[in-house]
Amino acid sequence: MNVFSLVSILATAWCGLTLAIHGIVMIAVFVHPALRRRAATRSDQPAVSIVIPVRNMEPEIEEAFASVFSQLYPQFEVIIAAAEEASPAIDVARRVASRFPHIASRFMLGNKRFTLNPKVSNVAPAIAAAEHDLILIKDANIRLADGQLSDLVRELAAGTGIVCALPIGVRPETFFAEVECAMINGRATPFFMAGSMLHLAIGWGKVMLFDRRDYNRVGGVEVMAPTFGDDHALVRALAGIGLRVVYSAGVVRQLVGRRTLREVWDRQLRWMVIRRDYAALAFFAEPFFSAGFATLAGAAAGSTLGIVWWKAAAATLGFWLMSETIVVAARGWSWSWRFPLIGICCELLIIGLWARAWSARKVLWAGESFDVDGGPPRASVAATRN
């Protein structure tokens, strides 16, 4: 056996493995919700404090605020947290709150940054001041479905430390907005659903429900403060005391609107750097389990399979993109006729992001540059908490 034959055999095995994993992940999109609904066994409905960190004005932010205040749930309060004392987004939140006078609401404004992560600095005082022990943190641009608060609470059953809801990008208005939707809907969300089925300790912080008593047991703000991956840090800390993370059966909707290539690049790079620093194995393996690498392996496998190399490569890429297209279209997750082309753009973008993330020391968040190695000393975190 010569070297070329050995490479072809190994490529055949790798291509088969990655395609099998990809197929299983796509199937998980349909299996996961059914399993989660069956596991949602909690029957009581304790009071909940909903914390909404606010920073920038977002598309349809008024509808997103209203989706919280209009939840049919026995008792909950809403806390709007912001670093600013006033902003257009805060004005919208006040206007919405005034339409629901029967819902307890508070505004905690002017929260000073005392951690590396500005979101943690914003929500930590609200978590500490919340009236109730069940805490739901929801990003301001996320819209809850009717009855979703009840569904999330039902999934916070015994042995569960945190319930997250996966976001789906909707209503993209530009080509690169479609690219970002594809990266979220066709790649990230299916992988997180599959990971949830395997009880992997991975977090996604768009919507998180947890018990403050568990949060305090694992160190709370001190765990989340030193990292931009605050959701990962909290999930791993809870896993350390035997509490798992689950992803809810229902997804949440995030209006994407208009996106430029630069905006998509900056956001995805921040998430890539987070994986580099807090999920190193997943970061290292990411390109090797991508459509691009699988396609290269398929081309190299052609001689072993008795297929012309370009036909083997085309078949591999076609299976990958078609399976994602079917999943996104079947679930109604912002499918468009350009999805296969968009999928190829995603793969090229991921390769560039992965290469850049190896040396990136700064990330952009809401237009502001942050040093991933910076941040205030740990002592200041403890002082603020107390």
C-alpha cells in the first residue's frame, strides 16, 4: 500500500465519520424538542424575577419588551438593567411597562462596569436585588412566545441547574444577515440541541433561567466576572455541583434585520474567541468537523470509493448543505432559496474566523473594543457584590 492509498483510506473514514455526525446533529433538531417536553416535569409555578439587560436600540425592541410583560404567569417581576441613566431603549422599556401597570417592574440604571464582561456588570446588581429566587435573564432583543415563561419553569426540574432557550435568527434583510442566520440556525442551534441530549455542559446566554440559591452556591458573579463566556462559566460551575444545563423544547426569536459583513465578522469572532479560551477542544476541532474539511476528505476518498474526485467532493458538500437546508426549511427558520450559497459563505467565513481567533486579543461588543486579557481586579468584583 502506497502513501496515496493510505491517505485515501483515512480520508474515506474521516469523511464518513463527519457526515455521520452531521446527520445525527441534524436529526437532533427534530428529536430534542420531543425529549425535552417529556422531561418537563415541574408542576409548581414559583414567582420569577426577569432581568433584562439593555444597551443599544434594537429592531422591534418594543415587541420584545411587550412579549415579557404579557406572559400569562401567576407572579413575576421585570427588572430593566442598564449602564446608562437614559437612552432610547430605556424610554421604550418605560413606555411598555406603563401599558402593564399590574406587572411589578423596576429600573436599575447607571450600573457601573466592575467586571471584564459589561453584561455581567449590568445584571449582577439586578440579580442580587431581585425579589424572587428564580431568575430569568433575557437579552433585550429576544422575543418570548406566549406561555414561554411557564414552559421554561416546567423544565427547571430536579437535577437541572439552568434552562437555556436557543435563539433563531429571523427576518434577515441583507445577504450577510442571511449568512448570520444560517450560522445560527443551520449550525449552532442544531449542535447545541445535540449537545443538550448528551448532557454537555455548554451554555448560550440569550435566555437563561436558574435558581439564585444555586447561583450563589457556585460563586455567582465571581464565576462569571472574569470572562466574556459568562454563560459557559456559570454552566460549568453548576455542573461542578452536579446540576446540568438543558435547552428548552421551544426556541426564541431574534430579529436580525440588516447586517454588514463587518458586523457579522465582529460578532462571530467574539464567540470564536470565547470558544478558544473556554472550550479549547471544541475550538481546535471546529474546522475539522466542518463542511469544508469534509468536502476535502470526500475528494481524497474518491479513489478508494471508485469515484472521480470532484464528484465525490460535490456529493459530500451537497449532502451537507442539503441536510441543513431541509432542517431549516422544515422548522421554518428563515429559509431562502439562496441557502446553499449562503452555506458555502458560512464555511469560508468560519475558516477565516478560526485562523484569526488564534491571535485575537481584542473583541468588539456593541461597537466597543474589549481586551480579552483585561478587566478589573477580582477584589473589586467581591466589593461590588457585597
